[in-house]
Amino acid sequence: MILTKLAYKSLLNRRASVLLTLFTIAISVMLLLSIERIRVDAKTSFSNTISGTDLIVGARTGDIQLLLSSVFRIGYANNGVSWQSYQYIAAQRGVKWSIPISLGDSHKGQAVLGTSRDYFTHYRFGKKQTLSFQQGHAFEHLNQVVLGSDVASRLGYTLGDNVVISHGMGNTSFHHHKDNPFTVIGILNATGTPVDKTLHIPLAAIDLIHGGSHSANNEHDEHDEHDEHDEHDEHDEHNNLIGEPSQITAFLMGFDSPLYTLQIRRNINQYKKEPLLAIMPTVTLKELWQMLAIVEKVLLLFSGVVILVSLLGMLTTLLANLNQRRRELAILRSVGARPWQLFTLISMESLFTTLLGCLVGCGLYYGVMLISSSYLQSHAGISVNIAMLSYYELTLIGVIMAAGFIIGLIPATRAYFYSLSDGMSIKT
């Protein structure tokens, strides 16, 4: 207890240099934990974006490019898939469901996705969770739009508001489809995926606003007028929302059995009528992370170097202070302190400094995560899990503590041998 009190008093006496060392260690710990948490949560967020989908089919390009453009809305698809090819493949034996998607338009920087009502039934995210509605329901007519939760909250839309789609993907567009406004009919619950930042409209509406003979509103009016004379069944209404576009961007598929998945994937990749590519999302995601593995290693190496530099700075400070503290150590020897006690004193000071640095670093880490979580979610699509430190993260802190203690043994050893030499005597 006496040595602990002495170590505490000694640190207070040298608080300026100790605070500087503590701050550098804290920044290093914060950086290491932040990089590790973002790395893990980025993987989780990407993996949770789509689940339960056996194949994604698009024009022949790279596997990763197809995945990023069709699911994550990153990049652009070079070509499309003809509607005839989609119908032929979707009608194959073993196909349980298929979802056509068409991309290429936007609204105030948010992606617009043309699809069918099956999208809201069969699309899965996370651990095979289904899409659910915060308000409203799926579109039923061509001039209706379903918003992701981020789109509705960020732009302040509610049910019944009108939305104008713009041509092209991006924040700036010089062509707006003002003659074809869409009415907000539904708002989805948050998913933590690109779905939250997407506007969903009927697939047939995409074809209409890009050269159709009449507007979505007119189509709606014709549909209502026709209803006065004849009733359409659900199948006809479903087809009316899909239409027959010349091509689509891609389509998602689910099968009755994994055996059909492998067989049809091979047939699609060998399809002769047009060059197509079928990918398995889970496999492609693994390939993506293998490509990014070097980036992860570089980030972790960078964090490790920062921590090493901060610990070496602590060593330099301790060694520099040691020469200035020889008079202090001599006084302690004169009142009966043993060499091993001086060794323990210096070791405890370095251990306390490292411990306080780690604690402050953890506090800074949680502060940074709280402040940046919304930004990471909205701009990078990374849902940060602000929870207790994982076993691996605690292990990293333990390694830092051990490294700090080992580095503290160097000045402690020098103090031990100083105490055995005549140089420890008080000089007048």
C-alpha cells in the first residue's frame, strides 16, 4: 500500500509529462478499438444486406461488380438483361421465386429501384428477416412509391406526398420526370441496409417514364376507368405493375433446392442468347472480403505502430525522468527502501500510466462511436454496434497493458541497479 501511494504521488508530481504520455496511449487505444469495431461491423452490415437469395443474375461482368451494383447500389451495371431472357430463366424448373430489378434513376441522390410486388414478399436481409412497413403498404398502381426509412426521415416525406424521379444516379440531374409524379403509399421499417436509402416503384413505371406512350397517371386513370366495366383478377393486376420492359438491370432468384441453384447457375453462365452472369451472394461476399483483407491488415498494422510509438514515448519519458529522480531514489534508499522496492515503484508507475491511458482510450472510443454512428450509417451503410467490448477487443487491451508493463521494466531495472551503486548517495 505504501508503494502504491508513493507511485500515485510520484505521478501527480510529474503530471505534465504523465498526462502527455497518457493522452498518446489513449488516442492509440481509441484508434485501435475504432478500426476493429468498424471492420467487424462493416463485414456484418454487408453480410446482412441480403440473405435467403440463392442467385443474382445480371449482364456478364465481374462477380463483385454485379453484387455491388445490384444490391449495394455502388457503381453501375454496364448492360442489362433482356426481358425475354428473364422470363425464360424464371420459368425454369426448380425456381421458387424471382424478383426483377431496374436501376438507373434517383431522387435527390437516393437510388430508385423498379421492381415487382414480390420484392416485398421474398427479399430477405439480416438473418432472413422480411421487409415490414412502418406506414402504408406496397404499391398497387403505377404512380405509387414505397420509401426506405432513411429516405422518408431525411427528406421529411409522409404518406400522400408527391415525389418526382430524376434520370441518372447521383445528387445532380438535368432531367426530371416532372410529368410523372409518384405518390408515397408506404414507408418501410429500418433495416440497416441500402433498402433504407432506396425508393421503390413498379417495374412498369420505369418503362413508362423512359419513353412510354403515356404517363403513369394516365395509366392509372385508364386502369380505374377499365375497372368500371370489368374486374381484373390479382394476376392481371400483378402483371400490370411489371409490364414488359425491353430490359432490366438484374434479377434475384430463390430455388426449391440447392441442387437447382448449382444447375441453373451453370446454365445461365453458359447461356448463348446473351452474355449473362449468375453469382451466389454469400460466395461473392467472401471473395470481396478476401480482396479487402490486405486493407484490414494495413489498418491494424497502422494502429499497432501508433500504439508502439506511444509506448516508446512513455519509455523515453520514464528514462529521461529517471536521471532527474536519482536524488529522490537516493532519499528513499536512505530511509530504508530496498532495491526491489524501487524496482516495483517504477514498474507500478508505468503500469498505472498504461492502465489510465487504456481507460481514457475506451471512453474516447465510445464517444467517437456515438458521434459517428449516424454518419457511418447514412454515408457508408455501416451499422455500428455500440455494445460492450468483445473478448477480442479486451484481449487487445490486455496486450497493450502487458506491453506497457514490459516496457516499464526497462527503467525499473535501471533504477534497481542505480540503487546498488554509489551513485545513489546524496551529493551536496
